[in-house]
Amino acid sequence: MSEQTMRAVTIEEFGGPEVLTPGRVARPEPLPTEVLVRVHAAGINPVDWKTRAGQGMAGLQRMPLILGWDVSGTVEEVGFGVTTLAPGDEVYAMPWFPRPAGGYAEFVTAPSRQFARKPASIGHVEAAALPLAALTAWQALVDTAGVTSGQRVLVHAAAGGVGHLAVQFAKNLGAEVIATAREPRHAWLRELGADETIDYTRQRFEEATGEVDVVIDLVGPQDDTDARSVAATRRGGLVISVPSGVSQNLADAAARAGVRTSPLLVEPDATALTAIAGLVDSGAVRVEVERTFPLEEAAEAHRQGETNRTRGKLVLTTTD
């Protein structure tokens, strides 16, 4: 095996899961202020398969493309000027987003300060499942909504990658948490801290919640979930719509009801990842990984992800 190449999964054109092609590519080299990280595991997110299909962040990518933004691994080499990390350090990150990061590979390079030390209490598989989902939930609840103790927070798609972490973060902030998900997920969500669970297939959530202060909408315009969320939100409350921003229907409904809205696109944030690692190591937060796949089975992982029935996260592994 040449030290100048590495295993990776690339795509040459947008399309279905079949365009994900395992092979070998040139290994990246760290520039000054960057680190080279040996990837042990790479998390999979909806933005991955949306981008692969020509949606999501497709407009920012160039072919050939290595997908993947969630990584956990070991620092292999540091570039000139790096003072915070050293070879051998175990780290995790969501580097470069929304620019390509190349996570579906054995190595990635990125600025050292986009990486945080991996939570010590979990392995690389669980750590790789965290960054994008956890940062999305954190930046919505902490940075955008500023959730405080006693507020009521409604989390849509609460059993998914972002959702199950948002439930835990909101609970840790002292909020009363209402979670929407199919009934088989309810017991698990209550274990994570949900105070109330609603099966959105059996009842209209806006009629069941009472007024909430903040909605974390991880569904968007589908079934008018975003606009319907306004009816569950108190006047002056906030609906954060993550998947596709604030739709016109949401904006119109919110304006009529005196409800605030906000889009959100997650950003790399090592400081937040350090805080999240602390919560994980304290036992306050846990991440759910439903299944792992070898790197070469990325296409099959995408097929499962696109069913939208995953509990927590799916992860690719580069080592046995």
C-alpha cells in the first residue's frame, strides 16, 4: 500500500447511491495551520445523500467529489504553526462545511482549530456520529434560540440524528421538551429526556402541544410541518426551520401570528464540540448509532439513510 494514496469513496457525477465508487486516491497533505487526521469513522447525514443526488450542497462541490463531513480519528501529522494538537491526539470534527471535507476516506486535512478532542468516554464510531448533528442542535438551541430553564421546546423528527441530540440538549438547558416521532420511538425518547411525545401520524401536533416557546423544525415544508408549527408557538416565540430555511408559507403564517422565524445552516465550531464532549463524558448526553458500514459499503448506507427511518445515526468505518 502506497503511503501516497488512500482508500476513499468518490463520485464522478450526481445520481443515486450507485454513483458512490470505492477506490484509491491521492492522500492529502496538511498546509500550514492544518492537521492530517487518520479517519477511523465517518458519520453519514441527510446532507450527504441530498448532495450526492444533486441537491443539498451540490452547488458548492466539484467533481470528482469525496462526500462526508463528520469524522473522528487520530492526528497523523501537523502543519507549520499548529500549537493546539499533536500527532496521536484523538479528535473529532465537522471540517470545512459546507465546502467539501472528504470524510469518506482514510485521511482528511483541515485547519487544526476546526477539530476538538474526542469525548474520552466513547469510541470513534460514536464520536463520528456527533459533529454535524450535535452542532446543528447546539447552534439552534444555544446560539440562535438562547433556550433557558422553564421554556417549552418542541422538537420535530426527534428520533433522528439531530433530533435525539436536540431533545437531550434542550433538557440539559432546563426546558420542558415535547418530541414528535412515530410511537415505537416514544419510550426511547422519554429515556433521553422528552417530557411529552406525540405521534405525528396519529394526531396533529399543533393541537396536542399547547403553546411552546421554541420549535426546532427538522422536517420543513413536508406536510406543512413548518407553517403548522406556528399554531403551536406562543406570540413572540421562535420557529427555527433547519432543512430548507424559512419557506414563504412559514413566513406568512408567522407574520400573521406574531411569531419569529429563523433559518439555520450549521457551521464548524470546535469550541462547541469541546462543550458537547464534556456533556457526553459527564453522562448527560449520549449518541445513538443504529448501524455501521465498512467504508466500501457507503452506497448501502445511503440507501438505508434515504428511508428516513433511522434511529439516531449511521456511520462508516475505515478500520476493522
